[in-house]
Amino acid sequence: MEKIEALIQQIKQIKISLYNKINELPQNEQLQIISEKPKCYIINFSNIVGNPFNVEYYDFKKQYEVIITYLQDCPIENFGKNLNKIIMDGFVICDKQRYNLNPKVITYLESITL
């Protein structure tokens, strides 16, 4: 029983390491954060034209948070498959809401899957 418990702890540590790796990915350099609470941002209008008009699309840290929330519900053996699906689809559905991912977020995610 102790060996099984040790393996479970190792799996948890691997998942935490993977989540930390995602959290360490960079924030959108085009987004100027004015305050965290309440969240207030500045972004040039030229960066918004032709793109989705929602805050989550430009706040990469929020997108990483949503991706991690989605991945937390999947078994470790499906982690890579689910992460690749997110990269290929360009979106993630979490808590019954669809989040379209910024192409730069997808590029950053690809960099950790290599």
C-alpha cells in the first residue's frame, strides 16, 4: 500500500510541475496591466482590430489559468493528448464556457510540448 501511495504522490508532483511550467509562460507584452484588483488593462486598439473583443483573449495569464483548470480534471496519462488537442483546436472549453486562445499562447504551449 505504501508503494501505491508513493506513486500517487509522484503523479501529483508531475502534474504540479507541468502546471508550474504553464504558469511560467510569458504574459502578453502588448497588454499593460494597470491594476490587479480590480483587473484593469490597456491595449492598443490596433491590436484588437480583427480579433475577439474579450479580455481573456489578451490576458495570457488568464488563458493559462483556464488551461490548467481544464487539465486538472484529466488523468495524467491523458495530459499530453489533451494539451495537444487544445493546441490543435485553438480553444478550450472550461466550466461550460469556450475560451478562444490567442495564437501566441498556442505558440508558447507548443514550446513546452517539444
